[in-house]
Amino acid sequence: MTLSITLIIIIFTALISITSFGRPDQIDKLSFWPYMIHERNQWYRFLTGGFVHNDYMHLIFNMLTLWFFGQAMEQIYAVVFGSKIYFLLLYVLGLVLPQVSTYFRNRENFGYRAIGASGAVSAVLFSIVIFEPWYTIYPFGLIPIPAVIFAVLYLGYSWYMSKRGMDNIGHDVHFWGAVLGLVFPIVLKPELFKIFIAKLMSPSF
């Protein structure tokens, strides 16, 4: 019996995050730090920043979301695209691409650094919208809401909060991670867009 890619990612992320708690030096070495990337060419930070988290709550929230949706998406990717490697590619791209705009905005800002797998987790979560737009999602385990409606609300909120810049949450990373999750399957298989539209026009609750 082989471990799922999702479970391997969760275990690896949990080990790195937990062993970094209370160790600012370790977090500094791994965090997404645009200034260090720009000044010292530490490009690995685009990846490693996604394997460390602020605390247990931050880690658990991201990994629970990945657990709930990752395994299903992993199987869908295996069936639709013929290999789970595309799911892994989605996750890796989700760690890197959503942070590109943040990098260019903060590459001369010594004080800015970020950690967490939110961009990749958002990419995994939002991929489900393309395959099952009317799938029911329970944000925070509370209110049932169709995936496509949740996607619109989430994107709008993330875009708005990113423009305001009123807190320390990486709303732009959430936004671009979600966009990646929506676009990636269609780039791999363009005919999925027609299937998505057909399902979107036939709501199932």
C-alpha cells in the first residue's frame, strides 16, 4: 500500500513546521523572504516558505483543508490526466506562482517575509470548482455553499483585502493560488472548460 501524495505532503510539512516552532533562526532560513531572494539569489525560498507555519493553528487549518480536498483531487487528477504527478505539479506551482507578485512588490523590503502553504492549498481547493462546480463546501464546517459560489465570494474578498492591505494575511497569495487552481486543469486539458460550463448550467444541489 502506497501513501498518497497528499499525505506525504502533510507529513513533510508538519515535520518541518513543528520542528521550526520557537526557532526564529530556522524560520528565517526557510521563509519566503523577497529581499534575500533578490539580494542573494535564494530562489529556494519560493518553495521552502510553504513548509513552515506560524503556529499549530496555522498549520492545522492549512493541512486539514489539504486533507479534506487533496485526496479527492489527487484521484481526479489521476483519472482525468492519467497520473497523480499533475496533482503534485499543481501543489508545487501553488507554492511558487502566487508569490511572484509579492516578490516584485517587496524585493527591496528587508522587513517583509511570509510563511505558510496557503497558496498551494487554495490551488488544490479551487481545482474542485472546475470538475464539480456545484459540490457543497462547508466553510469553517458551518454553512453549506456550492463550490462555484464560494469561489466567487472568496476571490472577491481576497482581491478586496489585498488592495486594502490592512492586515498581515497574504490575501494576494490566496487570490492567485485560487486562480491557479481554476486555470491549471483547463491548461492541461482545454476541453474541461466546455464540461465546466455544461455543469455550471445544470445546477445540482
